[in-house]
Amino acid sequence: MSMTVRRSKEDLFLLTFLIVLCVYHIVARFGLAVDLQWHTDVGRDKLLTPPHLMIFAGILPTAVFLGGYLIWNSFYKPQKVSSDFKLGPLYAPASIWMMCTGMFTLTIGGLFDDYWHASYGVDTTIITPPHVWTFAGGMLVEAATLVLALELKHKMKEQTPHWINIIVLGTLWALVYHFHLAFANFLDPRVSTLDVFDFQLILHFVFAGAVLMTFLPLGERWLGKHGVLRLSGVMLGSQVLFLVLVPFLVTSFMTEEHVLRPGAPHTTYAANCLPWLLFPAVFFVSKFTSITEKKILIPLVLAVDVAWLPTFIEHTPVEVGILNTVLSVLLSAAILWLIWPITQGFGPAIERLALRTASQGVKPVRKKKSVSLVVLMLVLLCMSAPLASAHAIHLSEEGDGFDAPMRYLIDVNDTYVWVEFMMWPPKAKTVVEVSILPAENESTVIDDVWLTLVYPDERGEVKMKTLFENPGGYGLWESQVNFPYAGDQTIEIWLEVDGVAAFTEIPVDVAGPPSLPVWLAWFIALAWPTAFVLMWRRISLLPSQGVSA
């Protein structure tokens, strides 16, 4: 005779909310994968594209569930829970407030993104100041989902449904993928290395390694003996799915007004930013020893890093050379060894927030050491952050939404090309991304491209030359152009074809410099999410009593 499981309406509501959250995270991450490929293969587009709708789809249901639970828990629940947090008249457990801070950060990050685009143009790298906020906001909601899942497992005990581990596994995957997609920024040849004492540090080793060090042990901690293998298996399965599904969705979403950019279809970044070698490495190593030991995990995460595989436009280890690669591995291993306490503190902090009691058998990281290591990571991120990002004009058009703000169709000695400016008009004392690509049906092979900025000076004209690069040889020429002064200026677009160089002029009125300096934007971008992370870590160390905010 089977025993009927009876759960309260609150438990059923929160279990339903968990399912909604997990679906939201997975759909949004797939949307992010398609969006990245869309920008690479097709270009920038309007706000409400299908990939963007996939990313935004779960925000409204999440907000409705959050608002409904806050109102019920604060005003209609018969008995208040002593460990709930109070903010004015509102009461809620840690997981709910954590989601609220994540959604708030996500919303403010979107507004910050609008200001950033107006000040510095359309982004051409993944990590920018407003993107730090949007990434952090989404990750806070994902972390809060884990807190809620562990809360319910602790509260419901034997009545906990078995499928809740699927929620934990899916959310862990979303977090790991979210971080890897953000840190794919450091697979971009423009920002893949950091000059340190005359050698080039490969940054991806440090950031991606820290992610795997943080989340792989949680697979075993929360999902049991084979949890790490399950998590790495889901990651491998998602990579295969990305390889098949992402290019198909990109071509399916295209309409008559969309044209593939030179070199498309490019490598599927969503699949290749995750480590292909992780699952076989975990499968092999776990047969002989524990995968969660520091002396095992650090070499493993460095060995499986995606930077080793030639799946991107440039193969970073080949570009920097053997000496720089070896030194990068050694220095990265030292940094990962140093930040080990931070990476291993995430899981216990999530558990303490879920249980609202001090975790047994886990020593909290000492505050001074923890804060100093966090500062070290922030300094490294700041140092690696980018600063911003016949002869006639036949057509000029302003972009819409996330498209290039200005595009010019010009011909240089009968070779037709598009010139795309990621900010228009350019602003003084900023660096603007400029792309030059052949017009549709243009078959001429361009040997070299450069740009000359001509601006007036007291002694006449001053000319400043900027060289363009053609990564991968696809015919998509890119560079960053510095505009030192405001006022009327001339841009000369130079092409070299069959040994003959010629140019076409584009007049430009350069606006004044942005009101928010880049360094201050980065400080704000890093300080806000860091403050929230440190706040929730501190709250996790408080005793299990009611807390007023």
C-alpha cells in the first residue's frame, strides 16, 4: 500500500516556481547562444529578434511568481517564519530576496546598456560595463534558484520529489555555461592576453579554470557520487545540441532583409566555449581518484581549457608562442591555487542561505583573506577589460535597435564596400569599432585596408592612420579608431587591390567626449555586482534569525 504524499499549497507553489525558473534559465541560455551566433553570422539587429525573445521570455513569469509570493508571504500567510528577511512591510526567505536583487541588477543593467550604447556605441566584445551587470543579474537569479531548491529539500525532507535534482543539475549547467559564455570574451584575439612583465598571459586559463573549480565539486556535493560526471555529461550533450541546433535556428530566423556576413557560417561559439575534453577527462580521472581534490582539479581544468583547441579564428597558444603558453599555464596554476578558498566557498554559502544555519564541517573563509582575493580577481579583470570598443558615397543608412548606428556603402576605385561604425556620430577621446566588408555580389579580392583620419590643426592638417585586420581571411576587416578631438573632420577609407591603393572620403562631425569616463564606468560595473555578492556572503554567515534590511 503506497503512502500518499501531502504537500502544503506553499510547497506546491514553490515547486512550480522552481520548474518555471529552470525552464527560464535553460531557454534564456539557448537564446544567448543563438544571439551570439546571430551577431557573428548576420550582424546586429533590432531589439525584438527571436534570440532576444528567447532571452527575455522568462522575465515576466519570474516577476509574476516573485511578486505573488512576496504579497502572500507578507500579508496573507498565517504564520511568519523567524528566518525570513524583512524589507519594510515585506517578508520573504533569502532565496526570494536574492532573486529580487538579481532581477533588479538585470533591469538596471539594461538601462545602463542603453546609456553605454549612446555614449560608446554598439558593443563588439562580450564583456562591457553594462554586460557585467546583466550577466551578474542573471547569475544571481540562477544562484538563488539553487538556494530555493536546497531550501525545499531541507524543508520537505522525505516528501521532496526526486526530480528536484534535475532542477539542481539544470541550474548548475546554466551557471557554468553562463560564466563560460561571458569568459569567451577572452577567446577574442583582441583581448585574449594580458601583457605582464614582457610576456603574454592567456587570460582564459584563469577565468574558465576558476569557473570549473567552483562548480564541478558541487555536482558531487549536491547530486551524489556521480554528480560531477552527470554535470560534465550534460555540458557535453549541450555542446552537441548547440552544434546542430544553433546554426539551424539562425538560418530559420533570417528573413529576406538579412544577409550572411563574410565568412559565415562561423564556428559555433556556444558549443566551443565549453570544454570538449571535460567529460572524457572526468570519466578517466574519477576511476582512480577524487575529482574534487585541489591537486587534481587545478591541473585538470587547465588541461581541458578550450583555448588548447583550434576552434576559433586564431589559436591563442600558437599566436603567443611556446614560452608564453608555458608561463601562462604556470602563472594560471598559481593564481588558481591562491583563489581556491574563494571557489570552494560558493557551495557552503548557498547551503547556509538555504538552511539559515552555519554549515557543519565547513569552515568559513576568513574575511580579510577572502576580500583580498576578491580584490585580486577584480584587478585582473580591470586590467584585461577593453577600453570601450570610382570614389563616392552611394548610400548611408542609420541602424535600428542593436544594428550598427551608421553604415556607408562606398566605392573605392570601383570596389564596393560597406563601412560600419559602431558609434555615430563618433565622440572625442573615444575608441570606435569600425568594420569594412565587401558589398553583396562584390567579388574583388582586397589585399589591404586602412583608414586615415584627417583633422585641422593650427599648422594645417593632421593625418592619423589606423590599420585594419582581416581575422581568418574572411574579408571582414575590423579595427578600432581613435578620435582625439571634436569638430568637423574627414575619414579616408583606403583599399589596396592588385597593388593599387585608392581612397574615398567620408565627412564626419565628431561630437564632444562622453560624460562618463570609461574607467568610472568599469568601476561602477564591477563595484555593484561585487557589493551584492559580498552582501549575500555576509548574510550567509549570520545566525538563523529574522533579519531586517
